[in-house]
Amino acid sequence: MNFKNVLPGVIGLGMLAASFASAQAATVTVASSGSTPDPINALSISVDNGTSFSLDLWALSFPADFVGGTMEITYDANLLSLNSFTPGTTYNTGSSALTVNPFGTDTAGTLTFNVVATAPNTFLATNGILGTLAFTALTTGNLVLGIADHPWDPTWAQSGQISPTYLSANVAVVTPVNPVPLPPALWLLGSALVGLMGMSRRKQAVAA
């Protein structure tokens, strides 16, 4: 057998399998509410200080035999205030349940939630929103909105532990830019120029 001819084919199949596995890997990420999630790149957003905003927490490419698990979200409570976490309708139906703060250990800057599938074969067959996070920006600064498996209860499927890829979000809280009003002198100058243009046109008409 000519191994020189076989080896490239084996390598090619291996790369194809690896890329397929990567494309199918379970991922948890966030996106601005109403936006399509990016399954590869973490979200980076800028929000004005003092404003409220919402982020959707997405589950992508989870196996259909997903059983459940607990996830943890962390953030800087000095920069953001968590107003609410609303479970998504896709994963809070008769075939599943989502419980916030299952261990009673959440504090400012931490949110945990447990997801249990009572019908694993139909639970996460498609991508969907786990829940929506509503925040208010408290002061300027940069932070990471972290997402991870909770160490006490990682995510599992009937076939074993999943270990999803978690894409944390980068949030910059900035000072809002207020429009600078034009000084009154500029308005007077503009009126004067319009007047001069009108006089010039009248003189041209008389000369003609």
C-alpha cells in the first residue's frame, strides 16, 4: 500500500471531522435582545451610563438528549444592576423547567439558574433563548459578563457530560454624548447670510 497517497486522505477526513464536531459543539452565548447570536465570537457592546438594556442568553447546538444542569452568570455589580431574568418560553414549557437561584446562594454580581428537561428527546432539538437579562448601567467602566457551568451541577445529556462552550460578553459603560447646541451668534450669522443672498439676487434682477 502506498502510504504517501493514503496519508493526505486520512488527514483530510480528520480535519473534516474536527470541523464538523466544532460546528456542532454546544454553545451558550449572549446577544442584544432581538439580534441573532454569533456562535463563534463573544459579544462586545457599549452602553450609556444610566440607561437600561437587555441581553438574550442563547443555547446553540445542544444535543437533543440534553438532561439538565446549572449555569452561572457573573458581572460587576458596581457597574451593572440586574433588574430581572425572564426565562425563555422555548425552554420553560411542559417539557422542561428553569429555576433561578436553585441553591439560594446568589448575591449581587451572581445569577445561577437550573434547567431540567422532563422530556430529554425533545428538549433542545433547536436553538433558542434560555432567558433574557435586563440590566441598568450604574457607572462608567469595562466589565466581562461571565457565563459558565456551575461547579456543583454541570450540564449533562443522556450520553454524558456536555461541557458547552461559553462565550462571555464584554460590556463597556460609557458617558453619554450630549449634542452641543449651536450658539445664538451662529443663528444670527446664518440669517444675515440669507438676507445678503436675497439682496444680491434682487440687484442682479434689476441690472438685467
